[in-house]
Amino acid sequence: MPEIEIANEVAGMDIAKETGNSQEFELARMRHSCAHLMAQAVNELFPEAKFAIGPAIEHGFYYDIALSQTLTPDDLSAIEERMRNHQRAAEPFTRNEISRDDALSLFGDNPYKIELIEGFSLDEEISTYQQGDFLDLCRGPHVNTTADIGAFKLQSIAGAYWRGDERRPMLQRIYGTAWPTTGELESYLERLEEAQRRDHRRLGRELDLFSVNDEIGPGLILWHPKGAIVRYLVEQYEQKEQLERGYDLVYTPHIASEKIYKTSGHLETYRENMYAPMSIEEVDYYLKPMNCPGHIMIYKNQVHSYRDLPIRLAELGTVYRYERSGTLHGMLRVRGFTQDDSHIFCTHEQIVAEAEGVIDFARHMANVFGYGFATYLATKPTKAIGDDATWDRATHALRQALERANLDFELDEGGGAFYGPKIDIKWLDALGREWTGPTIQVDFNLPERFDVNYIGEDGERHRVAMIHRTLLGSMERFVGGLIEHYAGNFPAWLAPVQVALIPITDHQNTFCREVETRLREFDLRVAVFDHSDRMQAKIRDAQLQKIPYMLVVGKREVEADSVSVRLRTGEDLGALTVDAFLALVQPIITSRSLTLTSPLEVTSAAN
Ligand SMILES: [Zn+2]
Ligand SMILES: [Zn+2]
């Protein structure tokens, strides 16, 4: 059975939004036309094939096909060849409008098209497009002729449930990519190859960072020692920063009674994402899908005056949310994950300063991990609670914070949650891909539902302003992203093993063990490669493990209390005394430098 994938998901990365941009539109039209071209070829080779849907997606297109025979990569080449023949023939795409009844009889032997037609509203215009002998149900639009389709390549075959529903039939999905020119196609395929080389699932296995185990269950991550140390270092660093920035750390339980989720509204609006309850002394308890209710109860445990605000509660909170098995993807899309979650309780006047503080924090984290930054301000959607004045005020506050931080941002019109506007920050990784990053979400809903207040200067009770904030998102997705961003080459401060000690012969084993002890005293993570392999094999092994520093030790080095320093990049730093090596690496590690040869220069006194 082919790997199961889901439509329109490039896991973790955000699909380019529908921008209304005409260039994007033309590209999508061309790619969708290429899907028809592919269906035409498939239809010739497999006349019994039934076509379901064939949309354009980011970078290309797919078509879902019902076919008893399982398609193979060889079939893809045969399909491609026929596509090229039809492309050369410059067959025009012709549109026809037909009645609903004609459509139902024309596609009578295709249950998928019938279901689509039956789903159309009665006044909907129904049209077909035909090129050559191939006719398809389609709204269009299409390019003029098959010759207007650019350079394409069929990429893979996957299983896909009809309408993404695991109770419906599984279809075969052929993915393809299409570009205006051959050059663009080639450069895309190169980028793709690079992305596959960096795939965190592959590197996670090769570097022994994490696994997913069927007996534990899909979408549940097992962090191996080498992955766990990376997560621990990230968490420890963030917690330290949070404390310095005036956050208070809290812990809340993994389960909570139904009472809280009734009040929060989660049982009403979020139930399909929650797991079935367990009954404890006749009360239903749920695995927590979000940390907010617990933090609100901590805030509400006492009466707060305006002088106490802002209160910033932070937790590495593990939550469990239902995701369909077909959508799970390595560490990027999982069923249990730990958010670096915080809830800021403040006055409405403080929203600007608080958002500004989070933006500064987010910027700092982007620098530490070497990410670029893309920022969006999401405004009021059509379905929303709260009056316009409240929305305007909060949206204005977020905008002001962005402007004060001198941050370029794009407006995501109508992209806010129903309960408030938000700032979305995307990390831009080494390949220029966008990853979900920090969010700063104002919430008008929960303070109402939970009646969350503070006592103002006037002695009256006032509704608190509440901000949900994550910086890294979830530890799973963030570390998964880091693996791809660094291609497994973690900077020295994060590398699971920082130093490999490589004795040339057994005679240097004792000295290497001594050096190991000395380095460990300075908290370096060291492995001694004293197995019986030849030196070259040990170096290769250390390189495959992407260990930043390899210290080779022979007779001469022992005599001089030194080590020969090689980097995983292949660079050779020559012989250094053990003390000189320590003097080199310690500032690199403590400054969290992204290079292996020099510490990060501190450019400003702040942070
Ligand atoms: Zn079409
Ligand atoms: Zn929250």
C-alpha cells in the first residue's frame, strides 16, 4: 500500500495563501490544466480508471483516481510520455455548459463525479472541459491549449481517501509538479532534493533522535537520548529567558474535569479535536487539548488589582489533540505535543507593550536559532464575537506594537480567530521555507466565559485583557523544524555529542579517557571512539553523526597534552593543547554561536 498522504498539506509549511495575485492565478490554472493532461494520459492507458478530483496545489497538482490495479513508478513514465505527445499536439481545451441531468447521465458510471454533481447547488452552472478525446467535469478555467502547459514532471503515487475520510474508499493519487519553464522546473527539483535530504524523519532515524512506535501509537513521539538533549537545551534556554523577561512558570495537570471544558466552551466547539473522556468517580475527565483554562484558574485563585498586572503565566504544557492518522507527519503533525505556552493577563492599555515584549522575545529567539522572520497581522473574520470597537482597539494595539518594533508585516485580512485578532510570525528556514512560529493572540472570549477581572484604580471590577502566546509553538514541531533547518548539523551548543575523541591506536585510549573527564568537567558532551576500527573509519563515523569537533589523538598529541582538531565540515584546525581547545569552544558554546570557529559577537547590551 502506498504511503497515505492528505490533500493540500505540505506538513509544517504554510501553503501560499490565495492572494488574488494574477501570476499565482495563472500558475494555478496552468497546473490544474496539467492535471487534466495527466488524466487524459491515464485514461488512455487505463480506460477503466475513474477520476475523482484533480486540483492545483502549491508547486503542482494531483489527481485522485480509482483503479483496481496499483500504479507503479514505471506507469508514471508511460503516463508522462503520453502527456508529452498530447502537449506537442497543442489540443485546445473546450468548455461546454450542460444541464444537471445531462451531467448526471454523462458521468453516470463515475460515483465520484456523481457525488460532486449532487453536491452542487441547483442554480450552479455545470461545465465540462475537453481536450482531444478526454472530457472532464470542471468549473475551469483552463489554458487555451495543451501546448500552453509548461514543463512538468510526475513525482509520486500515494493513497488518499475519497474526501479525506478514512471510512470512504482509498484512491490512488498521482502528484506532479509543473512550471512555466524547464529552468524553473529544474531548480524546483533541486530544492526538493535538498528538502528530502534534510527531512527530519530521515535524519531523526539516522542520528537516532526520535521514533514513532506502532505499539505506542501513531502521532506520539518517543524522544531518544540524542533528541531529548536537544529539546532539553532548547527548553532550558527558553525557560531562563522567560524568567528574565518577567514570566512566571506554572504547571497544570494533563487531565481536567468536564466542568472546566463546559465553561471554556471546548466541549461545544472543540470536541472533535478532543479524545474520549475517562470517568473518575462518575465525573468525566478529558486529556487537556489546551493549557488556557488551567492558567485562568491560577489567575482567578485570588483577586488582582491593576497594580499586579501584567501577569504572565508560562508553562511547557503537554496537550493532546485528535488528528486523523492520514494527516500525521513525523514530529510536525502529531497527537500529543508540548507547547511553550503562555497567557498574559493585562489591562487593555497594556496590550501594546505586552505584544511589543513578545515580538522582541520572538526576534531574539529567531536570532538564536538562525531563522528569518515573516510577520502577519490577522484581522476580524466575518464570523466573530465582540463588538467592532473592541476589535478595532485590539487590532490597533497589535499594529502599534508591530510599528514600534519596526517590523514589516503583511495584513491577513479576516484571518483572525473568531475571538480576537492576532500576530502570526513565521520562521524562515535555511531553504527559505515558512514554518509556523510565534503567535500573539488577543482573546475576548475566555475572559467573558470565565469572568476574569482585575480591580482598577477606580476600585471597580474590570474585564482583563488576555493574550495567548507561544514562541516556538510545540517542542515537537520546533525541534523537527530545527533538524531540517540545520540539516542535522546542530550548532555546538545544541549538538547531542559535541566532541568525539578519536585515539589513533589503543595506546592512546587511556589519555583520551583522561581528556574526556577534563572536558566533562566543563559540561561538554563527549564520546570516546575507542572501538577497534581504523582511525579513518572512526572519523567517518563521527562525521556521519555530525559531531562538530573531532579530536584526533596519536602518540605526538599525548606527549604534548594536545589534540588534533578537525571540524565536521572537514576543516582542520591543527594541534591545540587541551586547554587551548577548551578556550576555543567554551565561548562558542556559551554564546550559542551558529559557527564552530568563533563565538557570537554581542551586538547590543540588551538581551
Ligand atoms: Zn479542470
Ligand atoms: Zn491559550
